[in-house]
Amino acid sequence: MAALLDHPTFKQARTEVEALGFAVSGRSFSGSAPYAVIGGRSNNRWWLIPLGDRRTTVSGLALFQPVLASARFLKRAAAIATSLGLTGLWARQVLHIGGQSPLGDLFRGRELRYAFFTGTDSPHRKLAVQIMEQDGTIRGFVKAGLAPAVRPLLAHEASCLERVRNLGLQTASIPTVLFHGELGGATVLATDTLKNTRSRTVTSLTPDHLGFIRELAAKTISAESRSVVPVLRAELAAISDRLPAPWRLRLERGLERIDRIDGGTGPVSMAHGDFSPWNTLFVDRTLYVFDWEYASAQRAAGHDLLHFLLSAPEVARRSAPWALALGRGGLRQLDAELSARRVEALLAAYFCAYALQYAARDLSVGGSGLWPGNGTTAAILDELLGGNLGGVGRLA
């Protein structure tokens, strides 16, 4: 337990938990409750699940939203063991959390229960808190961060949620903002939720996902902008002098290639920006879309569709031609009338936008501009745009 409490990422998250009025300890203390600690397999991240009451433990496990089949099986096994009173079979590591939090005032509850997710170690890491009633009913979620980079991110998400709510979407539901501001020195965004213990995470693209993507684009399409290239050029200009030279040249030539295609990418519209299985779920038959912090008002058609398909863990283990074939097939699902040239332009626009987003995120905290997985993106762009792009070369 001492090693966990001393881990840099966990220590940062613990500071955020404490900023919200809680106390965290490896030992039991007056007024504290035990929490199981579940660690991520491939990243520095942890889920803290309340123990002691079976209903809130099972609901707390809903915060853990795995995509891999093996992890989904383990989650289900833990829920079954909990319902039988056998949490000791999976809750091997336990710490204690207690104290009075102002979150109770936000959600107007006296005896609320909480589950915590430390967030994955990254420049935009933040704490997530799932708010529950004593009977396990999930009331909502809170994101909280102390890092300066988190403040504008949560402000952007709050603004985007308000904008999307005003669209009156028919194909999906989204969270409602309950609070956005400072709490205990942390920047906080609190929302309600439709999520419950029966919600389903679907890893394959469905007609419901396609319907949402089409409706969001139709209701936010820009009448002025006929291509995403000027938008991406502005994003590149903002970080160009700090980008590694191979990436700067790759992106410049990629945008030139898109511009030479007749009609470019077509009109821009709003995109969720991180549309993926773990940021969507089904509540009964309703598609629920959350985590809008990377939403953009100006992205090319199909951006969210491509992100959903290409963010799957197995993509990084497959070849660049395989990933591009997957993307081409997805775009034709979205619009069967797309020309072959337009499909290539949309693929290039997505990967350029993706690279710019993650490079900028890394540079914002003093990094080199090379994010984890940048080599995969480089290989796909190089394959798409023609070998090594005239001598630019691939990134390792």
C-alpha cells in the first residue's frame, strides 16, 4: 500500500480527492470506509470502489468501463462475487476514505456514496468521481483537476454540453451540467447521468452511432467553411516551431495533399472529438454520449466515426493498410455516395487533426510533441499519403 500511496500519479489524484473534502489513508480512521483498489493493466490508473455495502459496491464497479473482453469478464465476476458477499475474492488491496465533502451540497444528498477514478496518466489527467445514493442509484459524475491545463479543458466541456443540449438531438442523450467552477482549489465540472448498473458498453459501430454522427453534423454544419484545411493549418501554425521536424513536414505535406483534392474535405461541422466505446453507452435502447472535453466545432465529416473505429486497442497492433481499409469501409457506411478521392481526403484530415490534437496536448505541458502511439499515426499517414512523403521519413 505504501508503494501505491507514493506513486506520483496516485499522489496527484489523492491531492484532488483531498481538495474535495475527503481524507485518504492506508489505515482505517474514525468515520472512514474501506475502498478496493483496482489498477489498470497497461497504464498508471486506479479505480477506488467503496466496500461494506453490496449495492454501492456493485454500482461503484460501473465506474470501471472496460472494453477488452478479459476485463469485462473480470468486472462481471467481481459483481457476482460482491452480490454473494465475497468481495475478498477480488478486493485484495484496500485503503480508507472518509470526511465531509461539499459534493453532497451539489447533489443535494445527505448520505451519498462515492467511487473514484484517478484518471490515466497524461497531460490532461484529472480525477473522476461517481456519485451514488445509499441504494446504489448513480446520481452523476464530477471531474476535478488541480493542474492548470485542466481548467480550460473543463470550461470547454461545460460550454460544449450547453451548446449540444440546445441542438435538441433526437438520436442520443447527453449529460446536463449541474456545476462548473472552483471547489476546494480544484476546477470542478459536475453533471447528472443516465448511467446505471445495466448500462451496456458496445464496442462495435451500430446504426445508433451512425445516426448520432449524422444528426450532430447536420445540425452544426458550417455555411462558411468548405474545407477543414484552413482550420488545421491554423492549429499547425500555433505549434509548428515546437514540433519535431519530421512531424511538421508530414503535416504540412498532408494538408497540401488534401487541398489538391477537388473539393477538399467538404463542409466542417461539430465533432465530439473523443467518440469511442468508452465514452458512449446504451441505457436500455438510448445511446448516451459523454466526455465532451475534446469536442471541436470545426472538423471534417466522419471524424467521430473514424475515431470510434480506429481508437480500438487492436488497431495499434495491426498494419497501416489494415487500419486504412477499416476507415474506408466506415466512411462508406456513413455515406455510400462519397467519391474515392473524398474518402482519401477525409482520412487524411482525420489523422492530421488527431496528430495535431495530441501533439499540442503534449507540448502544453512542456513535452516534445511526441505522444504515446505517435509512431502508429505516423505510419498510417505515411501509407495514406504515399510512402515516406518525399523523404520525410517515419517516426519510431
